[in-house]
Amino acid sequence: MAKAPVLTPQAVDFPRWYQDLINKAELADNGPVRGTMVIRPYGYSLWERMQQDMDARIKSAGAQNAYFPLFIPQSYLTREAEHVEGFAPELAVVTHGGGKELEEPVVVRPTSETIINEYFSKWVQSYRDLPLLINQWANVVRWEMRPRIFLRTTEFLWQEGHTAHATYEDARDYADMIHREVYGDFMVNFLGIDVVLGRKTVRERFAGAINTLTLEGMMGDGKALQMGTSHELGTNFAKAFNTSYLSGEGKQELVWQTSWGVSTRMVGGLIMSHGDDSGLRVPPRMAPVQVVVLAIKGDDTVIAKVREIGERLKAAGIRVQVDDRTDIPFGRRAVDWELKGVPVRVEVGPRDLENGTAMLARRIPGGKEPVSIDALDALIPKILEEDQATLLRESRERRESRTVDVATIGEAAEAAATGWGRIPWADLGPEGEAKLAEQGVSVRCLVAEDGSVPDGYDVPGTVAIVARAY
């Protein structure tokens, strides 16, 4: 096989390895405006698979998809003081349109709490209208000073859920359900990333929320990545927009709200969690292409056989691509598929046909072996599930082996140089959190001693997870 294009080894320069992989696996390019990105077809296919699975989960949670405008009157954002203060440095504001100065500047959507509340206040009249569960798939713009493709870009793609409930308890429970059952299950069992579910500190929570729940993943270099968040908004936006309802007792009450979202940042998390020095490794359950069947040479019999194998595997419910481009050297094609992280390659040449076998190459554990062509239909589904489990196990083992218990701020900062630190929140507190922030280390989340999500910020036994983060 031809030698793979050189990726900077992770151990030498992890950020450079990340950029090399995005380029050579043809995932994305930088856009013409600083901080924007062009997502290439294979990179977009990864997002599409995430989107499809997540969309089904969101609908199962009772939410319906809708769409709201990209442009938001600037006055909407100013109605909730904490919200506008939190987003002010990131806003893109349009002051001219159609060759004229606008009477009121408009903000390019950074998130949609404000504009959605404007319409919730119209749609919600009675307790019979609740809960109102809405989701939107959209792009958002947050002016990014230190962009990095997929991780932090000025424009990115996401889903944002927004709900209104009759009581605090209903809103709290719904935010928790999205956090655990929708996002948590998706990231663990679909993406194969062993995320930690926790509560954000007051310093780190969403602007305008009373509580933020987060999912934090450890990347291959030991840094943390916030993979998704679910927010309890209380009645903050309801007060600002007079989003109220007539209760069963005939009283006018404010609604209690949630918002929650995940974005194309998950593509970056996928790369940094599972990639190696040979390229990407895609979890089989989410892989756009689970198996690629390659013709080694342009022999008519070989090409006919790889197409036949492809059809058989498709009939078995496997996502397959046949690569019979024999005008391109086989070694180059094999390397390209390895870079893209396709879980299984089935390679067929004239000698293989004589023996009734194909060469089976597994991307995730590595290795190649000849197998009977007739056995592929039964064998490959088992291999895909094994490899899915392998990625999750590796993710969990990395996080556990690189997380250490610490007792002081100094030890916490030291632990964050190579992984994560766990320190009692009572020993750290907001003052210690501020001191760590001066060193580029943040409290990623608060967890209970048993690893569950604590009920509040000052629950005895609460532990802070500290790390450097993307």
C-alpha cells in the first residue's frame, strides 16, 4: 500500500494534527470571511447523520420543528439585561439595508430566545397551550476572535430547542430529560464519546439562565470540549416579553422556560475523540459509509463482484459505497478511505476471487485478514457493533486514566496541563474558580460524588471538574 499522506503526529502538535486531518480527509475549508467555514460533502455527511439521529430523538421528546428569522431587532435583545450583556461582544449588527440606513439596527441571530419569546407571547394564552415545545435547525452567527474549524466559528449550524411550561418543575424536568435522555444517550451510544453530565457554575452558565446543564467530553489531548447544553431559563425571558397564560384557577401566570442546543462543534468533538495518526475513525452507528468495497484492479470480473457484494450488503441494511475507480491507484484510494475513517474496507482483486475471499480491513482496531466472500453479510454487522463498543471503551478509559483527584488550586492547574482535575467545590468555590480562570483553566461542570448531576450549586459533596477547554 502507498504511504499515507503525512499527518502531524498527535503527540507532536495536536492542533496541527487536527487541521491536517480536516484538510486531508476533505472535511472542510476556511471560508472567505475570517471565522467562517465551507463544509465539504464528506464533512457535511457526518453532520447530516448526527442531525438525522438527533432530530428523531427530539421529536420523540415531543418537540416540533419550526423556523424563525435570521434577523432580530436589536431592541429584542436589550429586553433581557443579562442576556444582551453576555452576547454583546459576539454580535454581528446590520445597520444598512437596501442602500439605506435602517431605522432600527438588526442583529444576525446569535441564538433565538428573544425572537422566539416574542411569538410565544402571542401563541400562549391559556394553560391549555402548554407545554409548548419547539425546535429549530438553523445557522447562527457569533463573532469569533480565535476561530477554529468546527470548534469555534463565526457562523455555525445547530439545533436550538425552546419550550414553555406551566410550572418550574415541568421546565426543570424537561431540561433534565433533554440533557440525559436525548443528548447524553446520543453522545454515548451514537457518537461513542463517554461524556460527563454536570451542572455549570454561575460563572459559566448561559446568559439569562437560572441553571445550565452541560455534557463535557475529553478530547485526545486531554482538553475538554463542551458538547451540548440544556438551560433552565426560569421566568427571565417570560418577564421581558410578557409570556404569560391564564391558569386553570383563572390567574395570569408567567411561563417557565427552557432552551437547549448542540452544533457542528460535535463534528470537531468526533474528530478529536476518535481520530489517530492515520486519520479519522468514525463510529459505525453514525458513519455515512460503514463499508467501502474496493476493486483492486480494473478486471471486469472483479468489478462485477464488488458491485454484487455492495448490493448484498445494502440489502442487509449496511451503508455501503462501491469504489471501482480503478483508474486511480488502489493504494491512494485505500489511504483516502482510511483518512476518512470508514470502519470497514472490503478489498477484492483477481487472486481473491480465485480463492472465494476478500481482504477485510478494519479501521478502528486496525488489521487486515482474508475472509470468505459468502460470510461477509453475517460477519460485518457483528464487526460494526464490536467497533462501536471499542471506541466508547477507549473514550471512557482515556477520561478515567487522565482524571485525577486534587486538593488545591495549584494541583488543579497542574492536572489541567495533561487532563482533568476533580476538586471538592467547597474547597474551590467562586474565588478559586476565578484564580484558575486567570491561568486559562475553567470549571467545566459540577458533579455529585457518585458522578450524577447535583441538585444545586452548594450541595454537600459536590465536585468540580476542572480542565483547559476548546
